[in-house]
Amino acid sequence: MLLSLPLRIISRHSRDSEGIFAIPCYMAVFARSAPLPERDLLVAGAQFQEIVQRSRSLIQKILLSIPDTHKSCIHTETLQLDSAENSKLVMMASIIGIPSAPVLTVTENLTLETSLTRMSEGLQLHRALLSSVSPRLENKDKVTVLQADIRDLVIQINKMLKIVRAEAAVQPSPTPLALRLPGEYEVQVAAHLTLVQLQSFGQDTVRFLRSLEHSSEEDTES
């Protein structure tokens, strides 16, 4: 099964099957009961890489918009996006009810499907957090735009999952989380921590998507 294959293997040529790109080959052979013709495999691989590139553009757009979004809705001076003091707010995150993001790393111990699933789940989590806190913000215009960009990226990630699984990857629309926000300060902290965590998760997402592009380049040169 595909689930048992490490990302390292998926990203390279199969030594026993020359002339077929590794990513579409493994997706077809292990995600379905019978392999697809080579032409279909190559088409699937090309589509996959196009989606990777679109996803990288979207996550870069998200990361670039986070500082302006933070500035537009966070007016508490002690809450700075790249402050070393953010690590001291771990207890506040727990009290408010902000879950940690899934761990997303470039590692040989995770399958491609698992990594993409974590990416989708992490993005959905942050979209849900923004949905929970935005009604309490004085200025939420940029937050709304950020949510839309996250939604668009989730669509692209799920398209990759559909190719990997050879079946539709359906993710329900995120429902707002039940955050504990008794006062304005808690609202500010919740929005701040969500953007801080989204920034970190987004940077991990960039590294992972870049690794997929590099894997494709290595296959092409082989």
C-alpha cells in the first residue's frame, strides 16, 4: 500500500522500472489495484507538479500577508509577530483553547499522503481559528482575505491528495472552534497566536513543497 512507502522512495525513480517517473508510478501502482498506462502516469506526474507550484505561490502569498494582517487587527503593543516573548504565551494558548498545529517536516519517516494530510489539516485548523476570532476583531478585512487564501490553498493540497490516493480527498468546511475569549485581551492574544502559529506552519509548508519540486528535478535529470 502507498501508506507504507516513505517519502524518500516516492520521490525517486524505481530502480526496477526505468523510464517512468517515480511519483506517478508509485501513486498508480500502490494506490490502485492495477497500474495505469505510462502515458497516464506521466500526465498525473505533470499535473501533480503544476499543483505543487500553484500551492507554493499561494503559501508565499499567505506568508507575505501575515505581517499586514497582524498589524491591521492587533493593537496591543506587547504582542509583536516576531517577538521572542511569544514563547511565554504557551500557557495563554492552552487557557484560550488554541490547539497546536500538526508537525510537518521533510523526513523519510512520513509518507507523501501523511504529509499532505497534515498540511491540509493544519491549514484547516488555522482557518477555523481565524473564523472563531474574527467576529470579535474591530478590523477583520485582511483576516477575511487571509481565510480565503487559506481555503484556496487547501483546495490545491486536496487535489494532490486526490492524485496520491486515486480518490477524492473531501475536507469539510472548518467550523469555528470554541475558544475561551472572555475579554478584549484574550481576543487579541488569540488572533496574535493564531497568526504566529500560521506563520511557522506556513514556513514548514514552503520547505515541504520545495522538497517536492526538488525531487521532481532530480527525477528529470536521472
